[in-house]
Amino acid sequence: MNGVDKITEKILSEAREAEKAALANAQKRAEEILAVAEAEADAIRNRIADAAAREGEEIVSRAKAAASMHRRRAELALRAELIDEVFDEAFAAISALPREEYRQLLCQLLCDALSDHLESLAQSVSLHGDEVEMPAFYEIQLNADDHRAIGKALLADARRALKGRAARSELDKLTLSAQTVPISGGLILQCGDVCCNCSLETLFARARVEHEADVANLLFG
């Protein structure tokens, strides 16, 4: 084997050794890359799983919050409905009183309203004297049914009940209006320019403002 052949053989031998080493390195590098890729894939899968779990927890949490809100709204609506029923039933019970009891109730309302008004006038007179203009009349206004059924009797009842509580001159001003008013029950007392609204609608509206919390406490504790 001449020198050229020896050199060629040496080159080929070194190439084969380099090839083997390169293949070994490539295999090792490929395994390392594959391991890193698998680790990254696992990390990605874990992140996705964690995100999905968190998202699932958030979905459940939002669903629970929405359900709680809807339940609360339903409870509040039910409570409001029950309170409405209490006041509606009380209103119906007053409206359905026997005629004599109903007339007595209106007489009491009328007497209290007129007494309060006369007391207020007396206080104004004590402060301002002749500057206070006294009403020329006290007029009872009823709805059409009550006007026809109990109007005159109510006027007579009130005049009797107010003796001793109001001067005769003031009682003489108390009259029953010929005009009726569109109220479901109760009465309106017109004291000159001042209106004392004792209709059932107004009385129950006031009672609701004052006592709704008490009713709710009795119903729900």
C-alpha cells in the first residue's frame, strides 16, 4: 500500500470514526431534545389542566353566586307578596265591616280629624291672633255608596260625639257635602281651604309606611 492509499485509508477511517461519534452524539442529542419536549408537554398539559380546573371552579362559583342571587330575589319577592297580602286583607276586612261598625269607624276618623284641625287653629290664633282666618265650613265628603247609605247618620253621630270637644259655633259649620268623591271608603274632611284626607287608601298608605317593618318582623322574625 503506497502512501496515497495509506492517506486515503486514514481519511476514510477517521471519517468512519467521526460518523460513529456523530451518530452517537446525534442520538444522545435527540434523546435530550425529546426529554425536554416531553417535559415541556407535561408542563403545558399541567398548565392547561390547572387552568381548566380554575376555570371550572370559577364557573361553579359564578353559578352558585347566580343561584344565590336568584334565590334571594325570589325570597324578597315572596316576602313583599306576603306583606301585600297582609295589608290587602286588612283593607278588605275594614271595607267589609258591618254598616254600623263602619259608620262608627268613620265617625271616629271624622271627630279626630276635626279635633286636630281645631286644635291647630287654636294654636295659630294664640300666636297670630286675628291674622288667622277661620274656616267658613267643615264639609264631609264621602263616596257615592256611603253618602247614600250613612251620610246623614254620620253627620248626626259626629255632631253628638263632638259636643264638649268643639264649640257650638264650629259644630254648626259641619255639613255633609252634596258632592261625592272617588274613594273606596273612609272620608275627606274639607276645612275651608285645608283638606284632611281620611280615605281608606290614604290611611292604609300611611299605616304601611309606619308599620311595614313591624309586619315583616311578625311574619319573618
